[in-house]
Amino acid sequence: MPDADLKTLRANAVRLQVRGTAGQIASANDILPLIEAEFAARIAAKPPAKKRAPAKKKVIVADGAEGAEPVVKAAPKKRAPAKKKIAADAEATAV
């Protein structure tokens, strides 16, 4: 059973514990420990998440300064490309 389906099954069992008939509550109480055990087994079987590499630092030496100490700066962050504005279309629809 996929993780998403198991998660849905758990949510339904918890809901039935709170708002179910006597038989549904008993069934939910019986199945929840099994669902929790399966979740624990799946989490234990997954490899640990990879850590992200730290950002590289850039060394910049001031221009024209001999013997000046290098300045360490963080690499610039990459930004998403800017959305193009379509001014001509906006003016045409406004007229």
C-alpha cells in the first residue's frame, strides 16, 4: 500500500475512534497500532535525508590595493527570471 493510502487509512481510523459506532470504534482501536507500526517500519527503512552543501564563498581583492587583505563574500543567490511585462497588450485593452 502506498504511503498516501496508509496515511488516509490512519486518518479514517482516528476519525472513527472519535465519531464511530461501537463496532467502528473497536475496529479502529484494533487497527491503529498496526498502522502506527507500519509507519515506524517505513520510516526506519528510509535512508537518511541528504544535507545540502553550504554555499561557496567568493574571495574578492580590492582593485589597486597592493597587499590588501582579500575580502570573503558569499556567492550571489540565484533569482528566478523576471516575468516580462506586456505593456502594449495592457494599453490596447484599456482603450
